[in-house]
Amino acid sequence: MGNAWHSLADFVGGFMVLDMLEVVRDPSNLQIVLLDARVQCFEPCIPDCEGPLGEIWRAIGNGAELRRATDFSGTNVCFREALFSWTSSSMIWGAFGGPTPCGESRIMQRYRTQIRDYFAQQLPLLDTSAGESASRPVMLLSIRKQSVFGNESLKRKYRNEEEMVSRLEEWYGTRFIVRTVDFSTISIGEQVNLMGTVSVFIGMHGAGMTNLLYMPSVSGCVIETIPHNGAGSNGFRNLAKYTDQLYFAWESPHASNDENRGEWTTVDMESLRPSLDAAAFFAERFRVGEAKGIIDVEQQCQEARANDAEWAPHCVEAAKNFGGSSITNAR
């Protein structure tokens, strides 16, 4: 089943078939059969399990039973009705080498709504209606606590996580709730619900960035950090554009000097700060703008440039990727 990013085209394709044909997702009358004999289980934290991504299929089917093709080995099976997943991956992978010409995607918005609504019913929601979360937006840094996975070193890990957290607290701690997360330590549902509280999401290029899908609609800012020379692509830039998130990218100017831990990156926080400042600026205005109904990104960028704000060039570049020059803060 791969990981959340590599499997996304399969997830969206399956969702599209059910959605376009208006299939009633009645868990008592729907089975999802995975044609993948490698899938060993569907629960997290079980040794030798290939991951908990079966929970995404359950969410697509509103809790439908999951089966594998191998469950039917040696038997003749007749399905009353059989639907096959949409096999094209062009929406996710077609523009992988370059920025997508498309803007906000209704398909992706409907997909993310299905996943968010399902896990909101299955798990207790994080309380953002009182206390600090009500007065300050959340800035989330995705980290990796592990250094190895099996016998291999994990790639794309921050070398200076503690410094990054310290600087984020120093620069933004009075305006934002600064949090960190290692997505490998929490379930898929917990990841989805957590992202529903996030206004600024910072993470290393990799599958964990797929979680930007579940940020609050048209009110999030994404900062993707990319190792030197390139593990980066336009995949997450495009995903942010499909879901009306403002996207920023930072690439390390320095190569890793540790061949056994390729793409481990020391983030120069001063060089990252203009992107952070721009993201923080818009995240706060998106939040306030909920009452006003609309935020004009392009105009705000022009005003920042006129005022010689150091982050203005980053803002202008991000606005080019945005689905439109204005954001309507609809939930």
C-alpha cells in the first residue's frame, strides 16, 4: 500500500468512482476489496504490518468492510454489483514535474471533506473552542524522532530540530501555539483531526506533507523544506493549490556530508524566516478574515512590497501558486 502520498492517487480514484456514481456508502452493504496481496493488516502498531492506510479506505467507504483478493482464493465468488476504481493518476502525478495549471479542485475538496468528516465521527475532536486555541492559531512543525527504520537510516530528517523549535517559540510563541508532531507515532485518524486545527504547517519534503490536505479549508499556509539539490518536486505545491492553501518552499543551500544519512538537513532558520514571516502574516489574517469573509492575497502582497517587508518576495511567489487572488473563508 506504500505511504500516504504514493497511495493518494488510488484513494482519490476510489473516492471518485463512488462519488460520481452517487453510491450510498452504507457500511452494511458495501465492501472494499483490495487487489494487493501485500496488505497484511489494517491496524497501526502491529509488527510486520505494512501500515494503517487501510483506515483511509474505511473512511472513503464510511466504515465499509475491507477485504483482500486473497481472502477469496480457491473459491468462486459472485458480486451482486462490482465497481472498479478509477485508474488514472494524472491529477496527482500528471503535473509532478511542473506546477499544475489548475486551481482549486472540487474533487479534492470533496475527498478531503469525506475523510475529515469520517474521522471526526470516529475520534474525539481536539478542543479548539476554548483557551489558548481559541485566541491563537496553531503553527505545527513535522519532525521525525526516529533515526532508522528497520535496517535503514531514515532520509530527510532535520539535524537541528531543537533549534528550530526554539526559534519558532522565540519568534512566534506570543502569536501562535507552536507544536511539533511525529506522524509515525499517531494513527491516521489522529493525524487528520490534528491537521484540522493547524494554520501554519512546516515539514520536510516527504509523505507526511500529504497531511496538508486536512488543514482547514482556505485558511492554511504550508512551508515545505527541501534538501539540497532536490528531493523536491511540485507534488505538494500542486496539492496545496488544489485545496486553496498558500504554499511556500525553502531549499537547503548546503549538501549533506553524511552519505549514510542522505538528505538530512540543517535548516538555516534565518534564511527560512522570510517564508515563516509571510506564512504567519497570512495565517493571522485568514483567521481574522473569517468574520469579514474575504482576504485579497495579491493586494496584501503588493502592500507588503510597498512597505519593503523582507518577506514580500516570498509572498508574491506564493500568490502565483494560489488558486485565486482572493480567498473566501468558507468552511
